[in-house]
Amino acid sequence: MIAEILGKGPENALSSRELANMLDVDRRTVGAIIERERRKGKWICANCRGPRTGYYMAENYLQMCEYVRRLRSRGNNLMKTAAAMMHGGETE
């Protein structure tokens, strides 16, 4: 559904607000749809820096892998924060 709407590359990113308006749903629903499509293997990436922020389709395997690397890094940082909170301070 959303994968078919999105253009390829970060320069073609669409914001969650734009997608919500296009689909006549709220932004939370957009996020849920994107997550569902990603879990089915769609290469939906997100760009939060630069002149055009929002969601886009990876142009190629390397672009998708770079996005996955950023996701993993963010996940690792969240796990470190959670562990520090549980244990009363830095865990490293």
C-alpha cells in the first residue's frame, strides 16, 4: 500500500503527514502500516536529515543496508539506556 506510493531515494521522501493525508488516515496508522510492510520485506527507509525528510523506498541493496545499519545502531543505544536505567547508571 505505502510501498507503492513512495518514490525511490531520500530526495523523494514523503512525510508521515503527507502520507496520512494521501491515505486519509492518522499519522499513527501510517507508522503501523509502514512497520507491517517492512516486516513483509519492503525496503521502506526513513530520512530525518537534510532538505527532504520522511519515508522513501531504497534505490538499491546498499542503500537499504545502510538504513538497517542505522536502525541497529539506534536499537543498540536504546538497549544500553534501558540497561543503565535498570541498574542505576552507566553499564559500560
